[in-house]
Amino acid sequence: MIIRISDINEEAEILEVNKISNQEYFLSAPLKEIVKKINDYTTNPYANNHAKPYLLHSSIIGASDDFGSILINQPEHIRIVTYKDKAYKIHFPNALYIMYQNAGTVDSIKAFAYKQFDGTNTKLYRYPMPNMLGNNMICIGSAPRKISDCDYIKALENIIFTQYTHNTVNDIKSFKNTVDYFAYLSANEFPYHLLITDNKTLKDIVNG
């Protein structure tokens, strides 16, 4: 491919060849768009059909064609979380995450909880953790966003492991204070009966 650019023009010109007449001509295209496409291609190992395949973690249960969004399933487990420089070893609920990334950097993450996994029929609940924004979005703040070697799980863990900063919990019944909530989860199983429904199932947020 031959691309002609100029520092005085916001558009680039791409050389095309008419295969019937064998004539050459240039087509104009926005320079920023071309640069973005080249960057996306060169930083996305899945864009090259001859690249070595990557092994995906078993927690990754879905992804868009370009891996711009990745669906991650993390069943209930024990996790260490921190708030105001104090660590808590808590019972962490079943959770589904949609990670949106571009060129190896996490843009945003949507999060949901669930009681039982039932494929696309899985009923979704609001993510019952602090540091939540509207529309099921996690407040990433200053957490590291880089994705190294296509390790999406490690990138997610780096964000979740970052210290919580919000002093309230808004997406679960009966709890409001982060300290009291983490203290409870340190000593008790996760209270799934207190989850707040999001009125969606998994099939509402995925294709197919």
C-alpha cells in the first residue's frame, strides 16, 4: 500500500490501481482515520492472520471480533481488598465484567453480579461494590490501565486490586458504609439475597 501525506493537508491520499485498465489514481481519506486504523492493526495481534495465537484465560467467555470488548466471568471467591490503607479478606460475589479496550489500554469496565450462571439466560444484578459510577460502570480512577501481552485478566485484577476510595456502597440493600460492608464480608458469606436486580439477562448485553 502506498499512502501520500503532507504536513499542510489533513487528508492523505491512497494509491489505487484499476485492475481492468491498469490505471493508477489517488483517493483522499482523513489522515487521522488512516493513522488510527494502522495503529489498531499493528497493536492488535488478532488482526494479523499469520500471528501466533494467544491462549485465552478460561474466565474469558466472550469477545468482539477485534477484541475491543471482552466478557469475563469470575465466580465467587475470597479476595483481599483495601480501603483507607486497611486490607480486608472478603467473600467476593459472582461477577461478570465487560472490559472495553483500545490499543492495549483499558478504556472502561462494566460490571454486574449474578446468583447462578445460566449462559445467556443468566439474570444480572447491580455490581455490589464501592467505586461505581452510573450505567454499571466501574470508577477506574488512577488504577493502571495497561494491558500487557493480551493478559486481560491481569489487567482486570490490577484495577480491582487498586484501593477503593468511595466511602459508600449504593448497589446492595442494607449496606451504605464501605467499612461496615467490608467488615461484614470478612466474616460472612456473600448475601446474595440483598442484591438489586438490573432487570437484564446476559443475552441483553451480548450479541447472539
